Amino acid sequence: MLNAPRAAALLRPSLLTSLRQCARPALAPRYPHQTAATRSLPPATIARRAYSSAAPAEDDDPPSMTPAELSIAEQLSSNETLSPTTSLLVRDVSGGCGSMYAIDIVSPKFKGKTLLAQQRLVTKALGDRVKEWHGVQIRTSVPSE
């Protein structure tokens, strides 16, 4: 059996260096955006919203939409599975090329449904149109009572 100093001498320098680095404690937290209270939870657990929430406060000046955004908003508001929609905002977040949209929609039809079920309703209402996009961000909520 080899003693510790002899075993260390036989190890290659690169392997020895990597072993020393593994033994060091981490200097920075794994998720630096977390507070000490939430550091033990992974980020997906912290940001997850399982059920519907109250609608955000309404702005006095709603942002104007481009013709493409208005077309998508019209398609969503005219769909009977989502109507009546209390608030609907569609934004092109791809820089104007129309490959990615952010959709904020408030409807009483979302009440009691999980977040995934709410997003599936919106995706179903968009139909084949969503297949042409690179991505879509869907934020759903229930109107506050």
C-alpha cells in the first residue's frame, strides 16, 4: 500500500490540480439572483405559478398595437372558448420581424384552471398561426372581482 505523499507524487499534475479544485467550497452561490431564504429551492420552483391569479392593475394608457398584433388580438378575442376577454395585449418581442410574440390575456374562462390548461386554451385559439412563429410568451390571468 502506498502512503499519501508517495501516492500524490505518482498522480499526474493535472489530475492533482483537478482533485484540489473539487475539494474547494464554492465561492459564489449557484443561483446568485436568489435570496438566502430561497437559495435551497431551484429557480423553476420559485417562479412557478400553478393556478390562476388576479389580473394585474390596469394602466391608464394601453400601448398601441401594430396591424399584425391587432390581427392576433382579434383572432383571440373573437374565439368563443376565450370570450369574453377583459383585457388583451399582444406585443411583437422579436424586434418587429413577427417571429415571437408576448400575449397578455385576462379572461374569466381561466378561473379554476391550471396555468398549463390556460395556456393550452390560448394556443388552441391561435390554431395553425402559432406554428409559423419561433416562440410565444403567454401570460394569463383571471379578472379581479
